[in-house]
Amino acid sequence: MSDSMLSGLGSMAQQSVFQQHMESAAQNRSMTELDALRAGNRGQSADEQRQALREASRQFEAVFLNQMLKAMRETVGDGGLIEKSQGEEVFQGMLDEEWSKALAGRHGSL
């Protein structure tokens, strides 16, 4: 085999080892977070757990609504005489995020 092929194989092996290491680290991190959540719930009363679950649900709903608003905006064509600037797009994203936070947890939501 040529030197370039051997170095290519070595590089692929290194990438594979690196990928396995990253996956293992991510799995360990998620297990550590899960263990911390389990330990944290032991000291909480049922009302505190319910309140924490309600807050987590509200945050999840806000993320869901933000994704929905973003998808809805993508379906509307860009019309008009003036082209949208990057600043306007950033502002629109921030506005959608604030709208989703305001709508989450309201009457009739999750």
C-alpha cells in the first residue's frame, strides 16, 4: 500500500475512535444529568415537583410554538418593493421567540 493510502486509513481510524469517544462522552453526560434529576426529586415535595413539571412543560410549549411560528413565516413569500435585510430577519426571529414565550402557559395551552 502507498503511504497516502496508509495515512488515509490511519486518519479514518482516528476519526472512528474520536466519534466513539464523543458518543460515549455524550451518553455519560446524559446519564449524569439523569442521575442529578433523580437525586434532586428526592428532596422535593409533590407540590414542588408539580410546579417544576409545569414550568418545564411551559418552556417546552414555548419552544414548540417558536418552531411553529418560524415554519409559518417560511411559507409566506417575500413580496414587496424592499428586500428584507438581515437585521429584519434577526428581529423577526427575536419577536417570534417573545411571542412564543408570551403565548406559552396561557389559558387553553398545554
